[in-house]
Amino acid sequence: MRHALWPECPLARHTLEVEQLLKGDGVIAVAELAGKLVGFAEISIRRDHVEGTRAVPVPYLEGWFVQADCRGRGIGRGLMAFVERWAVERGFGEMASDAEIENLRSIELHAKSGFSEVGRTVHFVKTLGRKNA
């Protein structure tokens, strides 16, 4: 399911990210329908600055996905309700997330789930140690 959400990410990176999440104090919630996994939500605890938040650390919704043929049944809302309860039970007062700027559906679903947009950014990377062409 991670590959369906992030198809450009290599399998080895998916594996590494899940291992890191499970070693930390985050959580992966899964949704099951008729004995089949159909969705997930991943929460990490970020201990660095997260745009728009008032506190550190903060739970961060790293991924939230429901298989296309299972959408519209409340599965995503159920996953969100679980991770919100999980965060509140651990004393957190807010949760953060992000979405790609062109992913209008994700932005809409975040808003419907009670998230407020706090900014938009463009990310940059510069390779060091060799001449830039």
C-alpha cells in the first residue's frame, strides 16, 4: 500500500522508513476489510520544528491511504479517528501533516478532517562537492 501511495519510492526505502518508524515512538494503523488490508495511517513523532505548530514534539501524519476500491466507506475517517485518539492519549494537543501541492484531493481530505493549511513551500536540494553545471 505504501508503494501505491508513493510509487516513485524504491522498495528498499519503503522498508527502511517502516523500520525507522517502528523503532521510534510513532505508530502505524492499518484498516482491514473482509480479512484484507485496505488502508493505513503512519504517525511519527517529529522533534524538530514543524511549520505552523505551537509545540515540540508533535505527531506527524506521514502517510494516510485507502485503496481506491474501498474509498467512500469511512475507512479513512476511521484511521484518522484512531491516530487522533492515539495522539491525545499520549498528551499531544495538535497533529501536523503535509500534502503535495498538486494533490488537491489530499488537501481537500485534510481540510475535511479538521487540518488547517499553514503554508506552502517549494523544497530544494543542492549537490555538494562537485561543480554545478
